[in-house]
Amino acid sequence: MSEVRFNLVPVDEKPTRKYRKGSKYDPVIDTFMNGEDSLVAVEVPGKDANYLRTQLNKRIDARNLTGIKVSVVNNICYLEK
């Protein structure tokens, strides 16, 4: 067997997870927030409704937005104010 080279560096604590500064799903949230509708169905071609819910929730959390709810009913993703 060959040897593996490595370094161990002591740290005080693990850093918190950082989200990217932007996302391709940000325009979906921005358009909904700026619109007048309080409930909309969101469709993204090639994306499952549950996947879409997860991505939108991540962006809502990362942006510290309140008053927006994402849900899935019958494989359709909904945004609600």
C-alpha cells in the first residue's frame, strides 16, 4: 500500500452552511412577491414539484423572507402569501 499525505488542522467549531448569493429560482420568488396574486401554481419544465418546493424553501430561508409559504398538492407546487 502507498502512503497518504495529509494535514490535520485544529479548529474551534464548524462553520455554518452558506448559501449562494443568487439562484435561478430567485426570479420566481421576486415575481410572486411583486405580483398581486396571493396564491399561484409554479411550474418549471423538467422539475418535479417536490424538488421545486425544496429549492424555493431554501431560497426563502436564505433570504430571510417571511409571509411566503410553499406547498405541494397533487404534484403541483404552490406559492402562497
